Amino acid sequence: MDLFLDILLVATSLLLMLLVLLHRAKGGGLSSLFGGGVQSSLSGSTVVEKNLDRITVFTSVVWLIAILGIGLEIKYS
């Protein structure tokens, strides 16, 4: 279980870094590199941005669960 939580933590940490960098900022960020900057800012949130937000939130919840699991395992081992 310890190895699983460690691998899960590393994988979600790397994925979160990538997802945060893909988010669109004022300057466009890395999302404009992959064609995200083509959309007009007047159109509001696109489906891709909403899905990216959902994936980021889901990944952060899994990351938080992994952190809590490792903390509980250290406390009770």
C-alpha cells in the first residue's frame, strides 16, 4: 500500500503541474501553444476549458487523498 500511495502521489503531482500549465492565463500560457489561444475571449468558457478545469479538480482531489493516506500510514505504522 505504501508503494502504491507513493507512486500515486508522484503521478498526480506531475499531472497537476502539467494541467496547471495548460490553463489559460491573461497571456495565454502554454494552452495557446497547443491552439488554445485561437478562441476569442468574448465567447466565454469553452467546453475544453471546462473539461480541463474538471480534470484538474479531480486530479487535485486524488492528490489530496494520496497525501492524507501517506500521512495516516505514517501516523499509524
